[in-house]
Amino acid sequence: MGPNLRSPIFGVARMLGCSKVRRFQLVLIKPSHYDDDGYVIQWLRSFIPSNTLAVMNALATDAAARQVLGTDVNIDVTVIDETNTRVKPKAIIARFRKNGGFGLVGLVGVQSNQFPRALDIARPLRAANIAVIVGGFHVSGCFAMLPDLPSDLQGALESGISLFAGEAEDRFDNVIRDAANGQLKPIYNYLNNLPQLTGMPIPYLASGHLTRTFGRHTSFDAGRGCPYQCSFCTIINVQGRKSRGRSADDIERILRENWRQASTGSSSPTTILPVTRIGSQSSIALSNCGSGSRLAPISRSRSIRCVIASRISSTRRSSPA
Ligand code: SF4
């Protein structure tokens, strides 16, 4: 139950300045990367939304809804996909200053070719004493596969940038709390403790982000980890050698939530489609959980066009799902 705003006690507290709700700024950025001439690659409409950004947005908004920093702290979640939106460090710094520097910037889903750009975004933020953490396949892959920390990760640590290896489900609350307490650790390594995905917050991006993509698709990962052993693969070293999938209930929730969003938004309901951008990890998980038979009747009854695309098996199934 929230505070009784009309109570005399609350009124006195407010006069004494005790009632001020603090606002923790949680900014999640998926960096783009540089072209050969050093320009940041951006599009007016990017091809498909970042799944990692959708996952992290879901975990962040879930943490905010659960008030993991206490009932007197609001968490403001901001999501930026640099492939279709400019990152403005000065504006971020100004917002943090307005809130007493209280917050965290997460550079999420950072792949190796994006890591230099991630560091360039992080440097002015760190210079303004803003807490910054970087996660994604570059950090995770280096921790999983290299005997020593490479120089770029070492340089990030020396700049006061924290590193996150592994997956954030069930761990992100701790990172947020550490940042709020000014005790962000240099390294969070959860590679040896991979979470189950069943029942976790579903990957989700608001329609305002999806309309910045070509085709207004959304995307989600149905599973992580893979039982195959391709010699060139980083995934199995980072996500493990067995499949962990979302359940059919989870997949149905993703479909329904995106349908609800498309139906209530300004876009036509058929313009935002649940699409999986998947490799074998999600293909395996989708077939294991039997979500196809669950989704088909929903799709047919509501005329939702659902496309499931798999790049590995070179199959492409398009349904009314
Ligand atoms: S099938 Fe894909 S995810 Fe699995 S080991 Fe091979 S490359 Fe990696």
C-alpha cells in the first residue's frame, strides 16, 4: 500500500523534506559500431530490434515494478538502440546530475565489433562519475574462452567501467542495488551459473522502439545454449552445451503481449509481428516446448501473422502460425 498523502504525518514529513522520492536513472544502451571511416553506423530504420535490449528492458522494468530499491525510490528505465537512435552523453549526464548522479548506465549485448564504440560512449559518462557496466558476448566470450583478460577489457576496468559476464536473469537486481549503494563491483561473472528461462520476464520493447525498425518487428530469444559442438562457436562456451528454453506459456505471453501492444497502439495490429531472430538455440527450445501447437489456434483465431525464422536450419516457417 502506498503512503496516505492526506495524512497529517505525511504532510509534516513532506514539509521537512523527508518524503522526497529518489529517482534512480537506469539507462540501457545497445551500442552500434564504427564503419571503416570511423563513423557510427546508424539507420533511420534499423532491421530488427536487439533481443538483448528487449531482455534487459524486461528485467529492468520488472525490477522497477517490484521496487527493488525500496518503496521510496523510483527506477526510471530508458532504452536506447544506437542503430536507430542517437546516443547523447551530454543529455544523459544532465539527467544524472539532476538526480544527484543516482543511477546506472548499462551498455548491453555488446559484441566484439561494438566494444570500441561502447567504451567511447562510456568514457564521458565515467568522467562525469556515472556508474557504467558493460555486458554482452564480447565480455562473456573473453571471460569464457581466453586465459587472460585482453587489453581492451583491462582498459575498461582501469577506466572504472564494470564488466558483466553471463546472463542477467535473477542477477540484475543485485547489480542495480550495488549501483544504488555506490558499490558497483568491477566484475560480475555468472558464467558458471546459467539461469533457467522458464517464467522469467519476457523480452519486451515498447512500440515506440519497434516503429524505429524496418517492418516493425519485435524479436525474442526462445532459448539459450546448444547441444551441438561446432568448433567455431562462442555461444556454447558462453551459454552452455545444453538447451535452456522458455516455456510454451512464456512464448504465448510474448505473442499476446505484443498483440495487445499492437492492438492498442497507433499502429495497425498487423504491423508489429512477433518474430524470433533465432539460431539453433531458439529453434531447439521452440520445438522442445511445443509452442507451435499452442500458438497456431491463437494466431488463427485473432488473425495474427506470426513468422518464425531460423537462420541455422535454413528452414523458414510462416504461419498464421
Ligand atoms: S549449432 Fe549454432 S549455436 Fe550450436 S554449436 Fe553450432 S554454431 Fe553454435
